[in-house]
Amino acid sequence: MPRESIKGLFKLVKFNLNLLVVVTTTVGFLIASRGMVQFPLLWWTVSGTLLAACGSAALNQYMERHRDARMVRTRKRPIPSGLFSPEMALAIGLLTGISGVAMLALKVNWLTALLALLTQLIYLLWYTPMKIRNPLNTLVGGICGAIPPMMGFSAVYGYLPLGAWLLAAFLFVWQIPHFLALSWMYREDYKHGGYQMLPSHDPQARFTFPIMLYYSLILLPIGLSLTVFGYSGWWYGYGSLLLGAALVYLGYKLVRGREYMDARRLFFATVIYLPLMLLLMVLDIQPHGHSGNFPTETGSISGEASSGLPLDTP
């Protein structure tokens, strides 16, 4: 395959972006494992999740190919640029997407596979059509980004304990200021493409900027909750408060200044904030028996959860 086609394939499946999905899934898996990591299980979980996410990305570009051709930011994507035919993109999306779910079902467990399938359905059948109909689509898209860390937990436990929901809530809330900042900076481009983004209906950002500040504030208690419930230690807790305070400060400056550069600073701050928070979580994972209810064994690679798992799930 020519080098240009390989680069185009990576863009079609949004490989670089989906590495974030791999990272959040891995973080969920590591926190759930509490230092007792089954690396073969982690490999199958990450591989299946990546394939499922890449399939969704390719199918999304297939569905949005006509609108992508009208936007400056997206007109060079593989389908509008002619690098891949729509039929080829559809085939790649179906093959990788189905393969990912099947891999999770056969090598991890059915719950993790169902979560992957649910993410695909929400992303393709709800979020993608909603982008051209309702400016609240960012909230629905946030659900898709919140599920991968839950898959990391479900791979280990065989069910969804409290930590899975806390980490999912953290990822969901983080996405709101991140994507609202992006969509405000490119609001005219999104409007030209026919997408109903909130900033396109709120050019003066009377609602958009306060919402970004509000969700930045919510990140403070949600981030700290992983320490409160014993999933990460206090080094992480202190770090989460410091990073969260910096994000809130930039959100406050944005509400007061209402300038493009303020929105740009907040956007890039969210880009830096997330990997630092995830790194702190992993570095300060609390081991088995520190606090809370954790599995005495991790789930087996065949997909059967240990019979010793506690049943007091949320």
C-alpha cells in the first residue's frame, strides 16, 4: 500500500484521536486492577476497543462526507479529498467496527463488548444525526467519550463498580468545555457545514462561556471523588485540585474577557489537563485492601468474572 494511502487510512479511522480512547480504557483497566494487572487481558481489551473506535470513526466520516467537503477544517479528509471512495470507507468501517466488538466478546467478556456496541450505536445513530439538528449534541457526544474507561473496569470486574461511574463522569464533564471551546473557535466553519453547534446559535457566547466555566467547576469535586472513594491517593487528590483550579481560572478569564485568545487558551488547557490528570491517577493508584470494595481476583480472560467479586454494585 502506498505511503499516502496508509496516512489516509490512519486519518479515516482517526487513529491519533482514538489513541485517547485507548489511554482512557487503559487507565480504567489499571485502576480496576489495583496493581494486579493481567497483561493478556489488557491487550485484548485495548485491541478490541481500538478496532471498535476506529470502525466508528470511519463510518462517521462516511456518513458526513458531503458536509465535510463544505468545511475548511475537514475538506482534506480521505473521502472528500478522493483518497478513499465512499464504498471503501464503508467497508473499512464495518470490518474494523464489527471485528472490535467480536474480539471483546470472545476474548474479554460480553459486558465490555456490549459497551463497545452501545458506544457505536450512540455515536452513529444518535450523535452523528443530532449534529445537524440540535445544538445539544455535545452532551450526547460526551456519553461516547465517557464509556471507554468503563470498558476498562468491566474487563477486570465483569460488572461496573463505583469507580467506573466516577471515571466516566470525569471524562464526560471534561469534554464539555473542551469541545465547546473548539466549536466556538470554529463556529462559522461549523455553521457553513450545516452543523447545529451551540456557539453557532450563540455567537456572543452569552451562554457558551458560562457553561464552559460551570463544567470546569464541576471537574473539581468529580476529580477529587476518586481520592475520596479510595481509587487514587492524596497525591493525585492534591494534583487534581491544583490542575482543576487552573482550569477554573482560565474559564473565569474567558467569561470576563470574552476574547478569542481566551477561548483558545482554555481549549489548549483542557488538552494538557486531561493527560496530566490521567497520569496522576495511574501513578497514585491505591492497592488492593487500601479502602473500598475491590475484587479479590480480576476477571478471567475467557470473560467469566470471578465468583469472589462483591455484589454491591451501584
